[in-house]
Amino acid sequence: MSDPHSRGLARAGKDIEEMRMSSELSGARWFKSSRSGAGKECVEVAFLFSGRVGVRDSKNPDGPALIFGATDWTAFTTAVQCGRFDDR
């Protein structure tokens, strides 16, 4: 069983990370792909100051956002460009 002090420190660290992410997202400049068209199934992307990438649902801009590391985002966009997720 972990001690209460360790759990408190872990929670405090998580709270600090959530505040940092919230601050980072509040100043983000969001954009949609020029290929997204008029459909409602769009996401918005923001390149964050930390080098990470935010992604959110364009229909719910005040809702939650996902945050990806730069390496993960590059791997994802490369896979998309190569057709890895295309229907086969």
C-alpha cells in the first residue's frame, strides 16, 4: 500500500500538469485543414509552445482536447499521408 504522502505528491504533480496544459491550450491558435470542407466531421489542430500538438473537435471548441508529443504527431500524420488508414 502506498503512503498518503506519496499519493498527495502524485496528485499535486497531476494538478500542476493539468494547469499547465490548460494554460497552454487557452492561448493556442486553432485551425482546420483547408481540405476539411463544409462537413461537420472536422478536428482542429494547434501547434503549442511546448512543441506538442493539440487536437479538438471543431463542433465543441470548449470541450476537451487531446495533446500529443511532436514525435507521435509526426508519426500519425506520416501514416495518414502514406494511406495507412485508408479503407482497403
